[in-house]
Amino acid sequence: MTIKLNTTGYPVAVSTEFINMVQHQINFPEVPDTISRITINFTDPKYDDKPGGFHPTDVQLEKQGGGTWRIVSICDYCNVSHTQYLKFAKDLEFDFNNKRYHNIGSVFSDEIAKENFELWQTNFVYFVQECGVYATEVQMYWKLNI
């Protein structure tokens, strides 16, 4: 089963470029029907305790009815440690399911979230596609029927 992402119905304007970039990351020949959630981890291998580097980012997808998938949240993390040991916190979070958007210490209104997301996604797609700074890992989760 090839994964097909919804392209509409998001509370912010998710661009075709972003959808295509995510779709490219999860282009598997087959995904078991029991899989209900996928997380794509984007990490910059050079990101360390010194200033600079590209923030680790997770994109979470959830299976919808009809075999389509939807982006449900995006988390951009930053290093909040001042030691040689990395400690990450959510820098930006776009939670599409709950329509909550925030960064460290503040919550965005819907209007500010739309502006921030547009800028963030343009930069992120550029970093992934043009700069090639991220290594990616895909994690698949299945729904437990208890």
C-alpha cells in the first residue's frame, strides 16, 4: 500500500512543496494495514552543544478513513542545555489535530500561527531539499486493539 497524504483540510496553509517533500520521505513500496501512525524524524548530524546547526524536527502522520494519511503535528526542537550534553525542548509545535500552536513560553493565535507556519515550512523545505542537511528516520506505529 502506497501512502497518500491529504493535501487539503489543514488549519494552516500546507504547501504542495511540503506535502511532496513529506511524501518523498515515506515512499515505501508497502506499508502494513495495521500501521496507524508514522513519525518522520529529521536530524542534522552536525547539530551539537555549540550554536548553529539545524533543529531536529518530527512530522507525525495518522491514517485516516479511505486509506489516506494526514499530517497531525510538526515539532521543531532546540537545544536548551548549556553543557556538552544535549537536552531538547519543543521550540515550535504545530498541532493540527487540536489547533494549538506554540513555541517555548508562548502560544500563538491562529493568525500568528499561519504566518509562522508559512515562513517555517518554506525554510524547512529549502533545508531538506536544497541544503541536504537532514538525515531522516521513519518510525511506524500500529494501533493496539485491547
